[in-house]
Amino acid sequence: MAALIADMAAHGADPHHIWSGAPVAELPQLPARPVAPEPAFSDVPPLARPRCSNECREHPEHIYFACFDEPTKLRDSDVDGIAVRHYVGWTRQRPPIHRVGQHGAICRDSLVGIVPGTSDDEEAVKANDSCPQCGKPLEYRPRGMRPVGMT
């Protein structure tokens, strides 16, 4: 607080004339925070990527997939009310296990893996890939619930 009072005493209450109507172009510029580039995973299929730990904080986005022993209804998912044998999800939450846990303990306990990936990768996995654990298709939504363009 003392530093703020000393600065105001030396430079006045509005040294850059922010409050007195100075043109925006003349105001001092704040440094821009560097933005991390989007991950370039397109050359490696999602399920061929190295697995992340449940606590991974390295990647900005993750895909996670679970394989259930019997049809299971999950909370807070794109299949609310439908019992599924597999679930594939995408998250920006870090660590990704937090998002997995929002579906319930059964999803966390049945987790097969977490890999870095985007929401587009998630849709591609759902449409094209098989479960690395049981070998069955990962697509679990009825045709009417699938995004346009998926068969």
C-alpha cells in the first residue's frame, strides 16, 4: 500500500490519462500472455498416442474412454438415460480424471485410458475405432443421436 501511495504522490492519480479521455491508441500497452500453440496430433491416430496419466496437466485437451462389463447408465454425459458398454469423452479439465469422475465412480473404475486429443478426435474415435480392451466398436449412440455426417 505504501508503494501505491508513493507512486501516486510521484506521478499523480492518473499518469497515463486513462480516466481523463486519452485516446486508446496512446495508452500504454500491457504485455500479451503467450498462447500455447494447438497440439498437432493429426498425424497420429488418437488410440495410437501415448497414454496420459490420470493426473496429466501437460496437454490442454484429453480424450478418455471407458469399457464397462455390462450396460451402464452414466451421469453428466451425452448419453444421459441410455445404458452403454463404452463411453468416450473429451475434456479441457486438468487433471482429466476430474471430468471422468463427474460421470460417476463406475466410469473412473472402468477407465481404459486417457490420451491427448481434441473434440474432433473424440468424434473420430467414436465413429471409427474399437475398444483397446475388448475389441468392440466404441460408437455407442443410436443413429439419431450421432452428429451429421456420421453413419
